[in-house]
Amino acid sequence: MKTLTTQVCIIGAGPSGLLLGQLLNDIGVDTIILERSSLDHVLSRVRAGVLEQGMVALLERAGVGERMHSQGMVHGGFAITHENDFHRIDLDRLTGGKTVMVYGQTEVTKDLVERRAATGGVTHYEASSVDLHDFDGDTPHVTCRIGGEDVRVECKYIAGCDGFHGASRRSVPESAIRTFEKVYPFGWLGIMSDVPPVSHELIYASHSRGFALCSMRSMSRSRHYIQCDAGDSVEAWSDEQFWSELRRRLPPEIAETLTIGPSFEKTIAPLRSFVAEPMRFGNLFLVGDAAHIVPPTGAKGLNLAASDVNYLFEGLRGYFLEGDASLLDAYSKRALSRVWKAVRFSWWMTTMLHRFPNQTPFEARILEAELAYTLESEATKAALAENYVGLPY
């Protein structure tokens, strides 16, 4: 068996693993990243695209801000529509100048992949049979197969950035971890199409027929979603049916300006809230989707992964550069404090904007009142904006 040695072994080459690896690489901490998928597959993932200011700052620190700033779109607000009413949430004004950046996760990943290659970082793609060993002992290591060869990676710490279905959280004994979960009784049917967005800012639509979202990846590529039944299949929805239903859920003056076109991606995403705690187990740290999942309504999934990276990076920097383990020891508490606030915000947005099956008339009226109050109250809009742009690290 071939043996490799590093200071931090990172499981997963998604945005969180690559970002953590680059931040550590730039301060001289050695890392090896193991990824079960191919590079082509990693770069084909089309997911979140709304970045909080904290994540933008981390990407700048990692040396990958140039293309983001030249091609990304700064948004100073977004809209919430209720039936035929239109309300703009002025993020800039309500937060004292804070904004969000619309820049696709695929582009973030490309930038980080190129930066890691340019700075000599080591990433092994298509690493199979990944197993974590002795992370609660004195000799933490990871075994896997790379290019048909058995490999052992010896390290001081392991960062589990391998997602909800990855090996990291599964390696933790059930007795050592507690999980919290809420599964929502609907999904999001989403399509990607090369058409201009209907608005220069995102539109969140609350309608009696269900929720809808008009988003974008660029000024020529749009991402649209509609709430659908949890048991729906992609095959049951033609492009024509999707566009027709989306129009019904938008105010007429917006629906009339909607540009339609063929989709090149169509998926149904189930919605759930999930948190695993703690996020540290000896020398193993869980990061991002390995530890928590949120509904996409509040645009927090990728951003939460970035805040985890921030806390773990600060802890590892303190340990390796200053011999101070205090921030490393505080990682789980610091990360979970922010995670639960984001989980609450995503749950609130999801509950307020969607229609639930078997909802009683009383519950429906309460949610209508909640949305009306939110859109009428400056204080509540300010709280909405504060959470949307991202709570401070």
C-alpha cells in the first residue's frame, strides 16, 4: 500500500473542500484533497448562485475574486410577489450598504480548481473506497484506491467536506452524533435555460397555486423553479407545462415579459432541513452539507459551507502557525451557532412562501398574515434583509 503524508486530509473537492484547501495552502499548511467523482463531474454540478458578502470575502482571500467580480452580478435587492402584488426588498438600504453576489457554484468551483492547480495543491479525483480511520485516536488516516492502487493518507486532521451522502459523517458512531431533521411535503421543479432573466434581481413568488422563483446565472442564462408535489417526476413535466405554470404564479405584468426557451437541465429537488451535531469528532471536522442541509429558499446552503470553512480555517491556522488550539476547540460551537440561525431563516422563508398540503384554513390565514406583516413592517424587512445578506462570522 502506498503511503502519503499531509497535515490536513480533505475529503471532497466541492467548493468547501477546495476553498479550505486553498486558504490553508496559501499560509503554508499542506493538504491533500480526495474526491470520489471525476473532475468533469465536479465541474458539471449546477447549483447555488447567490453568495453572501462573507463568502465573497473568503473567495477574494483565496485569490479567486477576479473573475467573480468581472462576471458576477451584484444585487442590492430582491422581490417578493404575493398573488399580483410586487414588493422589493432593498438590501442595500435596509442593511446599510450590504449586497449579495450572483455567481454560479460551477464558476466558483472552476476558479478554485484552477487556483489550486496553479499553486501546487494536490487533488486526487476518482478516489474510491474512501474510509476514515482512528480519527478519535493518535494516528488519524484515510485509506482509498487511486488509479487502481491502494493508498493510505496519514495526517493530523481530517476535514469532511464530502456532502450529505459522503463517508465522513457515516464514519461517526451513531452514539456520538445527534441529528435533527424536517422533511417538507413538496419539492422544487427547476429548469436551466439559455434565456435572459425576467428581472435584473431575483423574484420569490408566493401564490395560491404554490411557490415560484425566478433566478439567473448570467444575463443570458436563467434558473427558474416552481413548487411541485413531493412525488412528482421530471418526466411528467414538459417545458411547455413548466413555463405555463410559472406564468400563472407571477403577477401578469411580469409574466408577460417572461422569455421562454428549451431547458438544458430539469431536476426536482426535495426540500429538507437537517443538522448533525457536534461537528467535531476528535481529529475529524464536518463541513458544509456533511453536517447540515437547508431548503434553498433562503440561499444559505453554499454560504453556510463557506462559514464553516471560515471557522475551521481560523482554528487550523491558529494551531499550525501559532500553536494555539483554542479556536479549533471552539469550531463546532461557533459553526453550529451560525448554522442554527440560518436553518431558522430558511425554515421561516420556506414556511411563509409555500403552500402546504392539508393546510387548514386557519394555518393558511396565519401565513398570509405573516407575509403581509413582513412586507409592511420596516423592522421585519430589515431582519429579512440582514439574514439574506448573511449574518457576520
